[in-house]
Amino acid sequence: MNSRFLDAMEDDLVALRHELHGMPELGLHLPRTQARLLRELEGLPLEISTGKELTSITAVLRGRGTPAGERRAVLLRADMDALPVKERTGLSWASTNGSMHACGHDCHMTCLVGAVRGLCERIDDLPGDVVFMFQPGEEGQAGARRMIKEGVLEASGHRVDAAYALHVWSGMDHAGTYHCRPGTIMASSDDLTVIFEGRGGHGSAPHLTHDPVPAAAEFVLALHTMVARRFNIFDPVVVTAGHLEAGTARNVIPEDATVEATLRAFSSGAREKLFSLIPEVAYGVARAHGVTAHINLDPLYPTTVNHPDSVEAVRRSVTELFGSESWVNMPVPMGAAEDFSLVLQEVPGAFIILPATKPGTDPADAQGNHSAHAYYDDSVLVSGATLLADLAVRELY
């Protein structure tokens, strides 16, 4: 993909990114963001549809070139939603509405708009179709699942043959490098809530109660022991109990105690093992303390698994466009999770990490994604758009 056309658009892309950054919206319903993107796509040779359950946008570009064999289709995705974070970057174009694009989704939308424009310029020689997926609800609402249900993978008339997405990172490496790996690149993410129900009473007479607090405390420790002793260290899981709640006064034994945790795994096998072992541990601890355990295990996102052929396509594209120094083969996956994993469960493809560290900042010192101080440098916008467009071209020829 020749980047000269997109290079000429750099000022426009930066302006769009700043505008999107200043108007973040949360969840599945992003009417202002959707309307702004629809204006950006207006007049282009696209077949555009919007979501029913969410304010998504699906745009199909039908190439007019003659395919050498069977006609192919490729999907490019950008997420649209922000986070309930009050921005503290001090930027002149910072959000002031109490929410923030603290995970860089404003950059993703802008990169995809750039790729749309670059590919529309090549419509006459593209021998296949490109599906552009603008998706709300990545931050925990599984917007990708809803778009799949509404037919985004078949929007061109037949199922896409490959899918790609990129994600900016506020640190990790210097801006403009691309990090990727075959196989698992991101962990699964699932939510766990366990309520230990007992019988409350006076703190001076615990023998007359069934105290749920020690059960909850032991359960947290037992989870950590389970991780260390029941899982292969080369197929790890991460369990973090981030919220514990019980009681209203120091001398009252409460009726119940709640533990909320996040679960992470790097393989489907380890994830399923977590699902089966956690009830065993919770019920066992509860029985030992004479209380009852109520378990709610909410599966969210599976592991994000890249196809080796797709990763090789990314490597070739990055090295040919930007030089071999811009390519980094990640040695290990990341513990974060992504609902693009749901797309990659259906079709082969790759998820790519694009560091966007502020110039002059040591990546190790940069504020992380989701921070109120997270910063993503504008220099990656043309680069990311060029890569997405180039990957689409490679898949269609």
C-alpha cells in the first residue's frame, strides 16, 4: 500500500482524532461518535449499515478489480467506546465530560478512517471486498459479539476470509513499532462473584453464628493456592480478588460476605479448568466454615489467538513499509483481554499492538492504558492506517 496518499491526509487525521478524543462516550450506545464517523464516511463508495442493538457502523467497499480466483473479503476493525475516567492529561483537546479515551480507541477509529480513504482510492483495482467494522462496547460489553450476531462477518455477502485489528499502547516501546505474535497474544477475561451466606450475630459470641468473613478470607487465599498448585506454570492463569465486602460495624458478624475477582488465562484448556476448579474450592471452603457459597461466574472474552499465516502477513507488511526495526515478535502474551478474540474465534486473522509513547518519554515510565494521564502520540495515525490498508490489499490479491 503506497502511503503517500495517507501522508497527505495527516493533518486531517490528527484533527479527526483530536475531535473524537474530546467527545468520548461509554458502552454500546455512542450516538455522537457514530454520527461523526458517518459524516466522515459520507460520499465514499461504501455500502453502509448501522447496528440494531448498538450504535455500530459496518461499511463495505466492493473492489472493482478482477480476482485471479475466488473472490475474497477481509475485515478491518476499530473499537469506538471510551472509559469512565476523568481525564488529567492537560491537553488542549482533552475531554471535559468526565469520560476519556484512556485506551486509545480514538486512535483506532482514526486509523480505520484513514485506511477506508486509502482503500477507496484503489477501488478500481481491488479484486475483492473490504468490510470496515466500527464497534462500540469493547470495554466489557462484548460489542463484537453483538456485531457478529447482526452479521458483520457476512456483510459483503459471504464470510470474510481474514480479519485484522490494531491497538495502541501508551508505553511498552517507542512509537511506531509493531508488536505481534502467533498463537495467544492476549489472555481471556472472566468475572467471578462469590457470596458466602451465613448467620450473623454479636461479635462477642461468634460461636452462636456462622461467620462468613473468615470463609471469604480463606477463599481468597485458597484461590491463590489453587493457582500455584493446580496449574502448570507453563500454562498459567491469573486470579485477582479486587473487591471484598462484608459487614457494617466492627462488633457485628454480618449475614454475608462477597468476593469479586477477575480471572485470566492464556489457553482455552486453562480457562475451562479454572471454571471447574473454582466451584470446588468455594463450596469446600464454605462447608468447612458452615456457610453457603453462591457462585456467579460470568464468561466475558476468550483468549485472543492470532493465526500464524496472518502474523506472517503482518510481519511482511511492517518490514516492507517501515523497515525491519519496526517489527517486534512478542516473546509472551499480554495479560489484558480483547473482544476482537470473538472475531478471531470465527475467522483467521491477527491482533496487533502499536506503541504510541510520547516522544522523549521512556516507555517504561509512560502512564499505562486506562490511566487518567494516558497519552497516545499522533505520529502513529498515518502509520496505523497505512498498515491496515496494506494488510487488506495483501489479503485480496
